[in-house]
Amino acid sequence: MVIYEILKSILMGIVQGITEWLPISSTGHMLLFDEFIHMTVSTVQERNKDFFDFFKVFIQLGSILAVLVLYFRKLNPFSRKKSAEERGQTLSLWLKVLIASVPAGIVGVLFDDAIDGVLSTPYVIAATLILYGFLFLWLENSKRQPRIHNFSQMDYKTALLIGACQMLALIPGTSRSGATILGAVFLGASRYVAAEFSFFMAIPAMLGGSAIRLLKFALESGEKYGSQYSALFSGLEWAVLLTGFVVAFLVSMAVIRFLISFIKKHDFKPFGYYRIALGVLVVIYFGFIMR
């Protein structure tokens, strides 16, 4: 049992590390994996479901750690290796990231559970996968010329508008990176700047979301399973969480490097085609095979 759960956590960590940063929707992939992979860390079935929901949030922290490690120098405003001007630019970048995080932060806190409850269906996920796939194709075919080639050229209004695009990612299947990259490129950012700004916006968004869900899980677990668990997590659950976290971190490191290298020579069309294909697959599976 233990080895199977560890293998599942490794697989889910790989999926998280890949789909979090590529604009292809981690939700769409998790939906399919939910059909075939179920965590069995407890004899209590409801506990397994609650833990799996938390696990998917927790391993996102591994992905965030990858961004912090890879971009530590760029994001560190107190580095002695930077000039006063560079430190000022870094602080300005952080301010833009925080401004961009406000819209989704407010809407997410107020309506995240309601949106999930109403829109977390295979057909909504399939529709958003396909819609944003076509938007990527349209955007690349429009051959827009970027005017923002570095973060100094991005003003605070543009950062806020990109943040408004991040609100759309609350709709399952949209892809947080997909919505923000599309919005940034549409507003004039180069692919490189759009991708990096999307990475940086993930830091407050995912840290905040993970913190809220951790608190929620802790409170609900105390009420539901207080008589069965002397600690928040069992030994097996800790092993599964930490394994998924480490795998998500390592895979995220590789995927972020890949994406930055890829977009220097290519556009986002391959991701658009992939999203459309995955959306069609979701429709076929849930509309016909599972019917």
C-alpha cells in the first residue's frame, strides 16, 4: 500500500510540475487523473477525498519554490550585487506583481468555493480548454508587435490589467498561466516578459490559496477526524505530501527552463493545439465513454 501511494504522489508531482507552468491547464489534467488515480491513505473514504484535495494544493508549493530558487537574484531587492537602480527596479517589479494579484485575490477569497461548486464540471473544463486554445492560435496569427521588452517598460496599469486576466483563471480549465500570458501578450508584452511575469504572479496567488486551504483543511479535519487522528497528518500522509512536493519542485525547475528556452525560438501555437485536443478528449471521455 505504501509504495503504491508514493508512486501515485510521484506521478501527480510530475503532472503538477508540468501543467502549472505550461499554459495547458493543470485542472484539465487533474480531472482526467482523478478518474484513474485515487489516494488511499486512510480506511475512512471521506478522509481520502479530503486529503487528495489538499494534496493537490500542497504540491503547488513545490512549484512555487522552483520559481523562487530559479529567480532568486532577479526577485531579491536587497542583493548587494545589484546597484541602487537595479534594487529600485526589483522593488518596482514586486509592486507590479502585488498590484496584479489584487483582482484575483479579492474575487478568489469571496467566490472561489462558489465558482468551484458551480463550474467544476467536465464540460466547463473542456469548453475553456478549447476556447483558450483557439485564443492562443488567434493571438499568434494576429502577429502583434510587442512594445514591452522588459519589466521597466511595463506600467502599473498594464500590470493591473494582466491581474484582471488572472481572475479568469478561477474558472476551471482556463489555466492561470494561460490567462495571464494571453493577457500580457495581448497588452503588448513580449512572450518572454509575459511568461516571466506569469511566473512571478503565481507566487502571491498560490501561496495565498495554499495557506487558506491549509487552514481550512486543518479546521475541518479537527471536526471530522479528531477522534481518529492524534495529529493533522499520519506518517503515510506526510510521506505522500513531501514526495509530491519534492517531485513537483524538481519537475517545475526543468519545465520553467524549458518554456523560457522554447519561447525564444517558437510561439504559443503548439500549446493552443494541445489545449484543443485535450478539450475534445475530455468531451469524448465524459460525454460518450463514461455515459
